[in-house]
Amino acid sequence: MNRGMVCLLLTLPAVAQIAQRDPFDAALQAFWTARSAGHFEEAAAKREEARKLLERTAVDAPQFGNRVLSVTQLYESGGMSRQARSIAEEALSRAGGLGQSHPTRIQLLNTLASSWQQDRNLLKALACLEKAAAAVDAAPLAKSPVPGAEGQPYSNRAFVGFSGRNVASRLDPVQDNNFVYPRLADLYQQLGRPDAAAAVLAKMRTLATNNDAALASIYERQGQLDEAAAIYKKLAEQAAANPQSQPWQVAGPLQSLANLYQREQRYGEAAAALQQAVAALDASGKPEAHNQTISIRQSLASILHQAGQTQAADEVYQQLLAETKDGRDGLPTGLLSNYANYLAATKRGAQAEDFLKDYMANHPNLQPWEEINLLSTLANVARVSGQPKRAEEYQRAAMEKQPAAQPTPAGQVFIGKDLQKAQSAANGGNLDEAFGLALQAMDAAGHAVDRDQVAWQVSSLAGTLVNKKAPDKAEQLYQRLFGLAESWSADTLQPLLNVLQNYPRFLMQQQDRWADAPGAIERYRNALTTARGAGTGWLEEVLRLNIDFERTHGSQARALSAAQDLLSLEESLSGNTSEPYLRAAETLAELYESAGDPQRALPLRRQTVSIADLVFRANDARRGFIRVQVALALARQRQFDEAERLANEAVAIGQTMRPPQPNLFAPQLEQVRRMKAAPQSAPGSVGRRPTGAIGTIPWFDTQTYRPAQVNAPPAGKPASAKKSEKQQDR
């Protein structure tokens, strides 16, 4: 046969594959390919091409909903949420003829809800989710490829898996609608509508009647941990008794049970559950099952360490190290790192360093990424051991290995390393070098694959230069940065938004630039409205910038006005019983107090207690944290009966936590009692907080209403509590 004919026949299948490739999928792939290569204008063109192809996609096509999601995510990732939502809203309008309960319509409502929630407009997100839930309720029973879910309504497929993990098949035509009910319940709770959340959870329990794993997940969501634990035990026992069960069907619920026990600090029971899981996997005799025990046994060692059983944890690690080998007679670097960190955490940092250094010396053929991991671990071990200089040396060595681990493809440009060098030079006082490296990186940023790093790294560098008394260089960097970010706006607005958000604080650092800050804040507001729309909750950031500026450099009255605007904004976005409204009310109360007007703060303080009881569950520590803040505010006004009642309620909440923390709020209760016993003076003068101080509980983040540390302070008066008392007594 003619050679040319042979070649033609061989190439025909490939040509046919190219010809059959969907143009939309090709445009998406071309977008990511161009972006990863630093060809950003080409990527923006391909994104626009995908949008136009979406407009030509039939609304009843099975892939329509997924295509809408893909295109909106391309715009969302560029900070263009207003444009992304307009695409989703247009698609939803087109889908109106499909019927209320059509899976595509549900998926589009879910997509819109996610967009509004990311944009911090919870009421609009709720409106979309309520419509999606109504559509799910109206959907007929349907066959599902998810094992054990046949004949269940769409909503029930949301709950397959352990601890809320969804294992729905990718073939499921409505898999993107799986989390409508859980998301709706969480949003109701965040909005301070616990009765509505409870009704949704009750519906979820009804739908999950024949799905124990789903029911356990719902119980965990509600804080009914004993009920969840009983189900996990039953699932493990049933799987163990069934000779046809796979090892993971026994080990899976046991791992979920161990996680639950660990959260409650029931370490002995958690360790026992993991040991059962390991035994079940090993009993199968399958190598892949035994390999799964490596990570489980490391979790077991961690739990034993938390329980104070160091010797038992040592034995687990020693057994792992003795039996675990890879193809080069070495050990997995993940195990090595975990063991070294464990040694450092148990005050054996020198042993950990020697262990890793010996291993690296005896294995000269490690891959670059393995060396980087081990060097980074050495840096962490040295840091934990109180050796910051040695930690910096290890970290520098790890950075030097990065080019070998990630060789730069031909024709691609990366600037991250230059920016890191610039920051290091600035930290070391080499300001001219730092300035030159930053300019060099920005000159190359136009086609750098990692160009977005300049938005936050150069801002950080400029702040360092101001602190090092080089404001002129810092301002030059910012102006160059503005030009770059604005030139990228057709492709992405996110870098520009980041720079505009950071610039006002940069100006506030400099006393002679304070007058420029309000204009910079207004510029940020305008950019946010353009990128995200007038209904965006990101305007909270603008108002908080205004508050910070006015309270430190401007007028207390204007700061109060901005805080009142913030409260009104949050009410319009999420109502007056929501978690965001709670944060705004706390901010306004703090400003009234720092302005010497605590009487106007007290109604807001009391309101935060009421909102916290709606937003947070009964044994949530955040209800206690808010109570003690309000109790201390009341005590400063000598309203001791109410203050002591709230502090006692906080202590009671600590006792109902899982695990109980009876002493978590005891220091604040004792402080209220000491203030009550102190000689009487004018209201507000007892334990007055220093002007401008924010918050009263050092381990409580008043911006997120979450504890700043996972574990509660130890029994008695922790150092942080003593510090708080000193602050309050001033």
C-alpha cells in the first residue's frame, strides 16, 4: 500500500476526534491553556467565546446547567461577579419554560445562590435557595445511579456518605443540586431564623429515614453527637457482620466515629475506634487496604499525643517507620515530616532535626519536591524549638530547591521568586535592592504566569518600606502597581480590587498622607460597585475602612456615622437578626463606648445577646463569649445584677459544651464580682476600657464571632484571662 495512503488512514481517527470535539469544551480548555501560559489576552478572548457559545446552547440540553456554572466561574474568578450573575440570570430566564422542578432550573438557582452568598448578600441568596428547595419538593421520584438511593427524591441524594461527604456518581444528572437543603438550613441559621432551619433539618431527617449515614451526618449538623455516634457504631457493626462488605465499609464509619470522639476530647474512645478500623483493614489481607492504614495510624498517634500518651504514640510511629518502605528503600516524606513535627511538639526538636538530616544524608537521590518538603519541615521544627535563625536557613534552602522541583517551561515567565527576594531584602534593610527587584518583577509581570502575586506582595513590600522610612519608594511601587492592575482589567478585576483595598491603609500609615485616605476609600467603593454591583456586601469593607480612618485620624462623629451606615447596610443584606448584623452592632457599640457614650451602647449590647441566641446553637461557645462581653460592659455601668446573670449564663453554656468547659468563662464572672465589690464610683469609671480598644476577650475574634483558638483556656485563670482583667481594671 502507498505510504501516503497508510499515513492518511492512520490520521483519520485523530482528525475525526478533533472534528467531533465540542466547540464549548474546546474554548474552555483553550482558556485554561492560555492562562496557564501567561497569554492573558488570549484567555479573555476564549472566555468571551465560551460565553457566546453558551448563548447558542439549547436550554434543554443536558449539559446546559453545567455550562452556565463553568462560564460564571470564569468571570467570578476574575472578580467580575456582577457580570457572572447577569449570565446566570439570563440563563434562568431562558430556562423558565422547562418547568418549575426541572433539574436545570434547580441547578441555575443554586448557582445564583452561591454567587450572592459569596458576594455577602444573604437575603438574595436565600431567595434563590428557597425557590430551589420548592422546586426540589415538587420534583418527582427518580431513579438514581447512587447505590442505595434508588427511588429517592433529588434532595435525598444530598446525604450519601459519611460525615456529610457526598459520594454521588458523576453520572447523576442533578448532582449539582445535592446540597440545597443543607445549604438552606445553614443559611437560615446564619440569618437568625432557627425555627426555619429546624424545619428544614426535620425534612432532611424524614428523607434520610432509610439512609443511616445521611442521618448521622444530619445529627452531627444539629449537634446531636450521641445519636450520630450510635449510628456510626451500628454501621460499623453491620458491615463487620456482613461477609460481602468491603474493608472500607467497616473502617469508614469507625473513622467518622473517631473524628466525633476527638472533637469531644474523648481521646481513649477515639483511639479505640481507629484501632478497630486498622484491624478491619488489615484483616482483609489486601495490600491496598493495609496501605490505607498508614494515614489512619498517623491519626491514631496524633490522638494518643493529645491524650498525653506519648509512649503509646511513640510506639505507633516506630512501628510505622519500621515497616513502611517505598521503592527506593526509603520512607514516604509525608510520614517523615509528621514524625518530625510530632517530635518537635513533644519537646524533642534536636532529635527531630537529627532524624531528618540523617535521612537526607543517607538518601542523596531524593526528588527535589521531597527535599523541599523535608527542608520545610526542618524549618518548622527549628521554629517550634525556638531557633528562628536556623529556621530561616532551612526555609531559604527549601526556596533554592524550588526551581529544580518546578522547572520553568520554555517561554513561560514567573516573578514570585523575585518578589520574595525583594521582601527579604526589605526586611533586612536593603531598601534599594528591594525596590529594584520589585520594579524588575513588575516589568516582567505582564506575561508572567503568576502575575497576580504582585497585587498583594508589592502592597506588603510597600508597607515595609514605609516602616523603614522610605515612603517615596513605596509610593512609586504603588503607582506602578495601579498602572499594571488597571491594564489587566479586561481580563480580571481582582488584582485592582486588592490594590485599591490595601492602598487606604498604606496612606493611613503615614501621618502626612492622612488627607488622601478618604479619596482612596471612595475610589475603592466605586471599583467594588462596578465589579460586583450595587447590592454587594463587600461594601462592608469600605465602611470598615471609613470607620478605622475616622476613629484614628478624623472625627469620632463621622466614625459613628459610618458605623451606623454599616448597621443599615447589613440589615439590608441579611436582616436584623443575622450574624453579619451582629458584627455591625458590636462595632457600633464599641464606638459609642470609646466616644464616652456607653448608655447608647447598652441597648446594642443587649441586642447582640438576643441575636446570638438566634444565630448560634444552644451550646455554642460564641453565645458565652458575647454574654461575657456584654456583662463587662454592664458592670462598667454598675448594672451588676444583669451583668452577673449574663456571666452566669455564659458559665452554664461552657458546662453544656462538648466537651464541657466549666471554667471557660469563670474569670469574667469573677471579674464582674470584683467590680461589684469595689468602692462605688461614677458609672463607667469602674474597669473602664482604654479609649479605642476593641473587644474585651483576648481569645475572641469580634470580627468573625469565633474563638481565636480551638481549645479552651485551661482550668483556672489563663494568662490571657489575667491580661484581660488587667485591661479591664485600668
